[in-house]
Amino acid sequence: MFKAWLRDLPDVLLPKDTQIRIENECKGANEVPQMLKDELSKLPPYNYYLLFAITCHLSLLHTYVGQNKMDYRNLCICFQPCLKMEPFCFYFLVCEWKHCWQGCWTEKEALAAEYRFLEGEQAAPSSAGNNSSITSRELMIDERAVSSSESSKPPSFRHAAAPPPAPVEVDFAPKAPRPGPIPRGVENLKKPPMPIVVTARTDDNDDDQLAATGGTDVLDEDEETPTQPQHQEVQSLSPLVPLSPLHI
């Protein structure tokens, strides 16, 4: 995956012609050539720091060659084609990594150029849109001024005084409850019990009492009228006639 990412880089980190020139002028050097250091310091900050990090990783792999079996030959086979690096420069960047870097000389200029670019991008839309948005800004300012002036005025200046509400008279006298629907079976309980009137024939001794009461007898509610039992013949359930002479 790391090798695929290195192949997909949009540009070579160290230009090819620079590598060839360093190799031709510093051929046979045993230490890191000063020309290589200077050319690395002249790289743009993005190229400089990215190449710094990649070669640092490869140098650490080469340091622990006893554990990972990644010697210089294996590193050249795996990563030199991906980085598009010449063998002369690749050797010093991996095996003498600590002595190749002396700082990025173009970092301050690149930062200043980026700041100018960002300021120009921010200033261009504002200057181009000044004429088109001036009316909208003025309208917004006027609306804010009107709203602020209205909010600063007392309420009597903004709205006419409303008449006070009329007093509400409240009757505290107790009112009789409304008659509701009478439940079924309750209407008979409210009426007084009617007297039971019984007309009967009495003896001559009670004529005066009947004349006083108008010929009627008034019975109390507690008195119950006697009922005569009605005898009915019980039909026999069995059609057999008993054989006993006693008719048992």
C-alpha cells in the first residue's frame, strides 16, 4: 500500500535533472556532498518535508536490518523505483540520512506567498461585490436603525393608549343547584306513601266508626291483609291403585 501511494504522487520529490547533475559532479564521494544538501534545501516546503519523512522511515528500516532483513539492496529493489530516485542520491538519503538535512530555505518565501494569495482571495470577492451589495447593505442598515429607534421609544409614542378594561361584576350570592335528571326508581321514593283503603262489611257495633270514617277502613302500612290459602287437588303422579286395604 505504501509503495502504491508513492507511485501515485503527482510529481517527483527531487527533480530528475537535479539528481543527474549531482551524480555527475560529485561522483566518487564518500560523504554526503554539499551540493546534495543545498539542492535539498532549495526544494519547496512540501517536497522537502515529505522527502524528509519518507527517507527517515527507510533509514530506520535499514538500521534494524538484523530484525527485518531489509538491507540496502532490498530497499533499493522495493522503494527506489517508486521514488524515481537515482542510486547515487538514494544511497546517501538512506544510509547517511542524518547528514543530508540543513533546513528548508524556501519555507519563509512560500509562507509569505500563501498569505498573499489568501489575502487576495478574500479581498477580491469583497471588492467585486461592493457595488452589487451596497444597496442591500444600506437597506439592512436602515432597517436596523428604524427597529432600534422604535425600540428606544416609550410605548406611548409607538401605540395609542388602549382604554382600561371595564370592571367585571361578580355575584357572590349562593345559587340554588339546577334540577338535574331524576334517576330511575328515585321519583317514587320522594312521594309520600298513599294510605291503603279497604272497604269491608262490619258488624252493627262498628257502624258509628264507619260513619265517622265515611264508610271506609284505613289500615296501617304495617298491617298486612290476610290471605286465604287456596286448596287445590293434587293429582297423583302414578296411575297405579294401591293394593293395601288401608289405602296406604
